[in-house]
Amino acid sequence: MTPATDPILHHDQIVDALLAHPDVADAAFVLVPDPEAGTGAEPVTLVVAAPASFLSGPELRLYLAEHNVPATGTIAFVDAVARDSEGRADARAAEVAIRQRYRFQPPTPGTEETLAAIWAEVLGAGPIGATDDFVDLGGDSLALIDLATRLSAQLDVTLTMQELLGASTVRELATMVEGHCGAVMADGMDR
């Protein structure tokens, strides 16, 4: 890795630029152990999105490029940045948060499975897991409108944009849809 692209050399610059983004509530840099890669540790920039914001890794990389900041390493979205007594990001806590958030969990049969299929159509991605986050998968406001339209057409469920924003994973959305329908959808069409 050359000094020009070494994320460790630029981590303060990356974090400072991200903290200036209006939709970023917090950001920090950590080295997360990566035994599978054989390199010892992977540089990761942790990002906490502001409530009700639409952020994605590609969007933040573009933002950093526009601000002449090298966007190297992994960008991981987390709910909060755990810090030690000196205010530094806790790498062990970050590793746990990243594994929990990004571990693939297949959708359960019924509502979750049906919604995962709809998300795959809307996002052009797959497979979609039960705990995958809509925004992390590239969902934006236009995809959210498409999702609302498909939910209405395919499942006869009408949800507001606010409700959809509050259910960012397939599992959360399934709970909401079942609440509106009053039952688990066995085949995706029963209401």
C-alpha cells in the first residue's frame, strides 16, 4: 500500500470529512482484526447515520472524493460507536457490532421471505437477508417509493414513507406488515 492510499495515514482526514456531512451523526476509524485475510487487521471507518437519513457506502465515497479525501478501507454503518475512556473508538466493540450487523441471516418462510424477494426486485440485489439494511444495500428515496408501490400492489399493504423509514430491515418491515395485515402471510398473498 502506498502512502497516498494508506487509510491509516488518512484516517483523521476521513473521519473529519465524514463528521462534516449533514447526515452523519458520528464517525470513527478502527483497525478490526481480520484473520481470514491474513493481514492481521482491516482498516474500517465506522459511520453512524443521522436519524431518518439515507446514506450508503458509495454515496459517502463520492462525498469524500468531492472533498479530496482518499476513500480507502471499508465503510461500515453501525448504530453507535463504542469508545474507551480516552474517547477512542473501541476496536473490539466495533468488530462485534460489524459482525452482528453484517452477518447474513436468511429470511424466515412467509412474510420475511416475501419481503426479501420484493427488496431483491427493487434493489436489483440478492440474496437479501432478514437483518440486511435497506439503505446499506443501496436503497434511496426512489427505491423507497418503488418499495411502497410494490407493497401496495403485491400485498395490498399501504405504508407511509415514515413507517418505511422506521423499518430498515426485512425483519422490522415484516413485523410492521404483519401488524397491518393482522397475520403472518404464509404464501405472501394471504392477508
